Amino acid sequence: MAARRISSLLTRSLSVSSSSASTSLFSSLGKNSGRNGIGKRFSTAAALEDLIVPPVQIAYTQNLIDGKFVDAASGKTFPTYDPRTGDVIANVAEGDAEDIDRAVAAARKAFDEGPWPKMTPYERSRIMLRFADLVEKHSEELAALETWNNGKPHEQAAKSELPMFIRLFHYYAGWADKIHGLTVPADGPHHVQILHEPIGVAGQIIPWNFPLLMFAWKVGPALACGNTIVLKTAEQTPLTALYVAKLFHEAGLPPGVLNVVSGYGPTAGAALASHMDVDKVAFTGSTDTGKIVLELAAKSNLKPVTLELGGKSPFIICEDADVDKAVELAHFALFFNQGQCCCAGSRTFVHERVYDEFIEKAKARALKRVVGDPFRKGVEQGPQIDTEQFEKVLRYIRAGIESNATLECGGDRLGTKGYFVQPTVFSNVMDDMLIAKDEIFGPVQSILKFKDIDEVIRRANNTRYGLAAGVFTKSVEAANTLTRALRAGTVWVNCFDVFDAAIPFGGYKMSGIGREKGIYSLHNYLQVKAVVTPLKNPAWL
Amino acid sequence: MAARRISSLLSSSATSLGRFSSWGRRINSFSTAAAAAIDEPIQPSIQIDHTQLLINGQFVDAASGKSFPTVDPRTGDVIARVAEGDLEDINRAVAAARKAFDEGPWPKMTAYERSRIMLRFADLLEKHTEEVAKLETWDNGKPYEQAAKIEIPMVVRMFRYYAGWADKIHGFTVPADGQHHVQTLHEPYGVCGLIIPWNFPLLLYSWKVGPALACGNTVVLKAAEQTPLSAIYVSKLFHEAGLPPGVLNVVSGFGPTAGAALSSHMDVNKLSFTGSTATGKIVLTLAAKSNLKPVTLELGGKSPFIVCKDADVDKAVELAHSALFFNQGQCCCAGSRTLVHESVYDEFVEKAKARALKRVVGDPFKMGIEQGPQIDNEQFKKILKYIRSGIESGATLESGGEQFGSKGYYIQPTVFSNVQDDMLIAKDEIFGPVQSISKFKDLEEVVQRANASSYGLAAGVFTQNIETANTLTRALRVGTVWINCYDIFDAAVPFGGFKMSGQGREKGIYGLSSYLQVKAVVTPLKNPAWL
């Protein structure tokens, strides 16, 4: 299923601490929704009839190989769409095996002959910093492009995601000259040192739900560590990566260091994953596709693979919770980015003592959610990415109804054009229903009741996924118990979707292998080499 | 191909290898003295007490009731019949490990308690060094002196090393971009499936079991079908040292049945495999198709040993000899491409041949023996096939080239010179006592040729020149570079491969991350005193 990478990217996110939030996107979203909530409901389709024309031109649609924009070897192109309407925005060069070969050859040369890994880390870091500055200068166009191609609210792209993108490149630029090896205590008269070396050519495959952010999560550490890259973007959202990759070259990135190929998974993606000259693959996407990527790597040259895959993350509201805050946080945890987050809090577990009140308020909050043209100010939710996802989400809603969960609100498409889905809330969801087990990847909240902590731990962990979890409690005991017991790569306690650059992100179980962001992400792009020499009459051991 | 895990384990290495081989030099060349020993193998003074599977702290038969023979490589005779685990036994072992992990006591004990049990085990093992070394030699064919004086002490060392890590596994607190308190927890994965090879049965046991247990995981270990005995023996000792039932389960059996069941098991959270590259690919594929458990792989190699023009030829010959012939050549990091600078090449070849002719082959239980038999008939045949291929491809056979004696799996120490890069013996992992010597002209050329391999496990560099050493150290695409030494296997030195030699590292601080999950924990802060 479509377990694309989430990344809420709200720097200061959804923290419930009252003092913090004045600058947070979330709180401003909250305020907006408050204002709009009075007048408009999501059913007002007017906004959808009268679409805002995006204030940006499409300048780049070719593949970027060895520093040059080029057509696909086959000459083929594919259309990329506006999810608000399903209309074609542009035709984009369609890369396949031959284009991947060319891109890998360019990356190989830039790695083996340089200049990238032979530059000083300081020089690499300067280029990354200049790039971050350039992106900052072009934030407006980039945010418009991201929203046009993806459908996410423009305010979210401009005020949260682009700044986060810049933050990540600042962060990784800072790492470039801080990659230390170790010297190692020996058992005899030997001098032992460890070098942390770039792996070589990294193949990176990114999803459509956060096109630019996932670019930053992957390209940032790979380049900081001295690798060269072939990046395959999602076929739904190829545009922004081409734009920023162009800016990267303007910032001084040498040709061949970062190559961008647009195309489809079974052709371009598979060619990259099974390429014998690619030394590393990082993939973000669905668990099913992740398994294929790993298999291709295993069957070709055993390149190490980092996987960030699907999730069905529990959001646990304990009996001592402030219900209003919990409702708001749980709402955000699920509906953010049209529900298209792989760490979406898609199983809302509510303690029986506060369950009824919670349901009422969660429903009311969903009914107030402002859905509409993502370019419009104050809109909280845009369209789903494409017709396939749209149909799939509606299918899961029908499955929820048929399995006898209580549909509290929503449940249908919104308007008649594009891929808008009503914010949907189910209560009385049982663990064995499809909507409680599968990753829906849409604006569908599933609320479940629990009685005690042991039970909720068992149920929360009873999934093949293990990406993230939310815990909402005032009790330090409950927080500590849940923090250790939940088999998930991130536990947000009284917050959700906090995506600082330094916080590692990744999954237990079938949610993935490895971690991105933070100091941990550097390991994905470094080989470890032990170097040993004998010592004669050493002064110390 | 048989890319079994090497691990020379010579703590002070070249020096001790030097010592080690000097025993041999006193004795005569392999063609004479040793043959007598092979006719009448020394009877090991040890009983085989344990041949069953060890599941949930109990010795049990295989669910199927089946058993398989394990043989003495000196003769091909059966030593014992061992319970043959397959899918059903793996299921039982995983269930026991699952329970010991999910319900405890192992991960719920304090790290200090875990470390105490590991230290007690190391002490017990040390007390039983002789029996264990005999068992290892009997089942594997490696020289007893090597097992008793180097390998078992190294296993003891390894468990003490990882016992010390148990209570030093730190997470981080993390600087935040806003008003949040961020910490990371390093947690055990859960049930680890560990698959070990036959070339260093106990050492590889310690490389995997040590860090897995120190980090709080529970284990299902599959031993190689050629060498199941010592793992069962020491696991019994581990329980005597206080290891709770279910924490460490040992299943003997074959790869396609027991190994595959472990690799594709939905309740196993982590795999670590040491063996051939071809099998490693299968293991990773099975993990990918089942539950995406992360996999650590230590696979094959074709490691270059580079002798530069400024080398002291006598020392280089001795080091290159031990780099290849150690453990009957059955090391995945064997220095199996000896690349010699043209200015010293002729002298090197002469002396390498002379050294190989002096290598003492014979009953590994005899003192002073440097080389025992290969592990089994399959490996034995494979090596002889490679030797024939070397001859047919026009390499010069300097010494050896045939079976040694007429019984068991002994092979003459074999040296080829004039080996070209495109010959099979220069490309494939032979995993036997066959040294391939090639000539090179300059550094750039040797870097390019050394790296032109699908493997990237290790490399040896022999030079007095610091420029050369530094250049080669960075340029070689391998996980370990030994400069003027080889096969140094200290507990703290990480080991693992670039390219198709593997993924991840074992030993040292790096070995821990193979057995730890990372969990980020975030909470908001109200009016923090600092950020």
C-alpha cells in the first residue's frame, strides 16, 4: 500500500505546551481553522470551482545528468498532474534503465575521479550552505510548485516545509567537516584507527508525499559524507527536485555529483536498485515496494539498503488526558498532509473514561476542517495525490462502513473535480477491521477504545509496522512505561510530528531498516574501514 | 562459493604467527614426516556428550527424530550423529526465544546482571579450554595448538569484551530546534537469528552471540552442519553460568532447511549471517520477502596482499604466507591475491615457494603441525578443481598442486606465480591453501587492480614508506587494511566488508549497532531553563 514518507516537518509542531506555539504552523493552522470554522464547512465547494492559478512557471522537465538537462534516452515523456483537477501540468522526461545507466556513469565518474570526495569537507559544506541560501531566495516559487504538483496547502509548503528543507541542509553542511573516525584500544602492540569513508554512488528513491523534504533527508547526508547521487523522484511529483537540483549546481555543485532522473518504479526505480555500479540504495515508500527494492539489491550486488516504509502508528490517549488538547493533537496527527504521512497517527486509542467525550469532539473538529484549494489562505486540507490513492481511500472508507465501524462524519469525496476527500472519522473501530490494520494514507481517523495500559501496549504493538507512536498523558509513570514498551522508532509524548533535523526517524519491524536525520543518518552513507599497523616499543598501549 | 568467515584471531598476529610458524620450520617439509601421522590419526581424549538441540534450556531431539553425521576431516569417518533441526525445530526455538524476550527475564534484567552471567561464562569456558579446543580440532581439522592457544582464548576475550559493553550502552539526548526534550533509547531488537560458518565455529559464535546478548536480545543460533559440536558444548556451559532458559537456543542443521526457516521466520527480528556471498544473497532475499528483518552479512573475499618495492622480502614472504595459508586457507579474509612489485618479484616467488615447501602438514593434533585437512570432501574437491584451472590457464605451479597423503582432506600447500587478473584463481574465492602471486609495476596500477573485484573485505599492505601506506589505506575499497601485519583480530577492531563482502560490522563498538534499535522520544518543554 502507499506508505509514502511522511514528515510533518513542523519545526515547533504540535506541541501542546501553551507557551511555545506562537510561531508554529500548527497553531496558526489552528487559528485559521477557527476563523474559517465559524463560517465555512468543508462541504462548501465554491473554493473548488474557482481555482487559483499558481504563481510559478515550469522551467525544468528534463532529466539532470552530469550537470546538464537532457531528454530521456528513449525520447519519451509522461504527464504530471494537478491533483486539484486531474489536469496535466507538464510533460516530463521519462527516465528508464538507459537513463539510469547514464546517470550512474556520471555519478561513478564524479566519485571515482572526483572532484566531490577529493574536495575538503569544508568546501563541500560551503556549497551546501550556498545552496540552502539559494533555496531560501526561491522559497516562494518552490512552495508554489510543490503545492501545484502535490496538492498540499501552500501555507504548509511555504511556512513549514521549505524552511525545514533549508534547516536540513544547514544541518548536514555542518556535519560535513565533523565526520570523525575512532582510534581503537588494541590488545597488543598495534596502532588501530577507523576511517569513515563515503560509500560511493548512492541511489535514492523518494516518494510523492513530501517531495522536497525527502530530497533533503536523503541528499543532505549523502553529499555531506562525500558520496555522489542518482536520485529518482516519484512519478507523481517530479518538478521540485529538478528545480532545486538546478539551484544546487548554481551554488557550485560539480557536474555528476547529483543526478536527477524522473520516472516510474518498475523501470527507473528497479534499474537503480539492481544496478551493479550503485554502492548504496535508500528508499522511502510502501512496505511492499521496499521489499522489492531490498530483493533487487540482494540479487544484484548486495548494496546496503536504507528503508523508510509504511506505518499504522498508534496515538494513545490516557485517562488523565485533557480531552480538548488530545482531540486537537490526534486530529493533527492523522489529518496532516491529507493523511498522507507514513507516520500518521492512524489508530487513535482512547481510554474508555474519556472515550465518549473524545468522539464527540473529534467529530466536531473534523467537521470544522477546512478543505479546499490548497493555494487559498486558511485551507487545511487539499486534494489527495492522484486518482489511484483517491479511489483506494474511498475503498477503505467503504470497508470501514461494511465492517460496522461507526461513521461519525465524512465518508465521501468532496466536490466533483480533483481528488478531494471529506475528513472522515470512524468510531467503534475493532482491531481486526481492515481500517485498523492497513495503512490507508488518507484523511480517515479510526478511533478505538481501551481499558488499561497493558492492554493498549499489546494492541498497539500488534501490527507488522513499528514506525511511530503518540502518547498523551500527564502521568510520568504512564509516559515512561509506554515509551519503553512501544515497539516504534519514534515516540511523541504529548506532541506529534516533531521533525527536527537532529531527531532520528525510522521504523521497527516492517516499517523499515535504518534511521534518517540526526547523527544516526550519517551511518547510512559511510563505510567503516579498520586500519592496523604494528608498533615498535610503544610509549603506551 | 565457500566464503566462510575467516578470523585469524591471532591477538598479536604477525609476531605470533611468526612464532607459530617457527615451530613448523624445525620440522621437515610436508611431504615426509606428516604422512605417517595421517595414517594413524591421534585419538582425541574427549567424549562427545551433547549432540541434541538446545531449546529453552533443555537438550532435545529434533522434532522429526532425524540426525545427521558429523565427520572427522582427517579421515572422513563419522565422529557422532547430531540432531538435525529443521523448520519445526526453528519454530520451537524461536518461540522459546520470543518468550524469553517478550516476557523476560533477559531484557528485563539489569545490564549489570547480564554482564555478570557473561563473565561467569567466560571463566567457565576458560576452565574448559582443553576440551573445547579438542572438540574444535576434531570437528574442524584445524591445528590443535591454534585452537587451544589462540582461538579459545580469543573467544574468552570476546565474551569479556562484550560483557563490559552490556552496562555501557548509552543513548543520546538530542539538541532540539524548539521547546522539546528529545532523547534516543538504544533498545534490543528482540529475537536474533544467528547463522555461523564452519571455519571458525567458536570464534564466530562469540562475534555474534557476544554483542547480541550484551544488548539484551535473545538468540536462535544455527551452527554449520560441518561443525555443530563446540557450539552445543559451550552453550551448555553458558546455562551453567546462569543464562536463563530460552535466551540462547542452538539448532544444528542445514542451510536450505533450518537456515532458510530462520531467515524467513516472521517472529525473528534480526539476522546475522556469516558465510558465502551466494548464500548471503539468499538470506537477504528471504528476509526481504518475509518481515524485512535487518540483516548483517559477513561474506566472501579475494583480499589483496600488496608487497611494495621497498619491502623486506623475507618478512613479506612470511607474512604473505601466513595471510593465505592460515587455517588451511579457509579464511574469508585470506590474502588470496599476493601482488608483488616487479623489483622484488623474482626473489619473492623463490622464497614463497621455499616457505610453502617447508609448511608442516599433518594430523592437527600433533604438536608443531601448521596445516591440517580441509573441512570436507566438497571443499577438498573444489580446491583441487581450482588448482587444475590455475594450471590450465597458464599460471606457473611453483609447489604443491595435489592431495596430500591418501586419506582425509589434506592438500599440499600450493603456490602459483605469473597469475593474471583474468584467471579464475585470481577472481574466485578458493578457500584453500593456494597462493596466487602476481606482478605489478606502480601504485596506481595496483590500486586499480586490487579494487577490481566484487569483494572488498580486507587488504594487506607491506611497505616501509608512510606515503605509500597512507595512499593505499585510503584508496583500497575494503573493510580492513592491515599494514605490515595481517589477521589482527582484537575484540575492539571492527570487521566487515565493502561491496559484495557484506553489510555491517562485527566486533568493537560498531558491532553493537547490529543488535540495537534506535527509538527517538520527544516531549514538549514548558519554560525551559535552556535549549
